[in-house]
Amino acid sequence: MRCYVSGQVQGVFFRASARHEAERLAISGYARNLQDGRVEVLACGAKPLVEEFCTWLSKGPTQAQVSNVSCELADDNPPPLFTIE
């Protein structure tokens, strides 16, 4: 699943918190900042766990203010772990 997270999501430990949550759920993929202020997240793993992770993305860490999350199915080959780019 590829998700784009909007709001105040850069500079608030969103990517590091996403990695921690992904590791907890055994999800691989990545989180990276985009030039337009959003965070792009690729999440690969068991469907129920990816769904749980996507629900977490809509809240993020306490410092974040998520205004929107849009997700689509992705066809990427993920890295073996969850990385921050």
C-alpha cells in the first residue's frame, strides 16, 4: 500500500514514529518526505497489519497534525525492513 500523508507531518518525528510502528507490526517499506510537505509511505505486509498501520497513519505521533491520508495499492518491491529516506 502506498499512502500520502498531509498536514503538519514533517519536522514532528512522523517518519521515525512510522518506522517504529511498522517494526512493531512486521511491515516493510519506507517513509520519505516529499517536496510539497507530505510524507510518502510504502507499507508491505500481511493485509490486516497493513490496514492497522494505515489507520495509525491517520493519527501519527502526538506532535503531528494529520489532515488527510490517501492510499492506493502499490506494486513495488519493498526493502526487507522499514526504512526512512
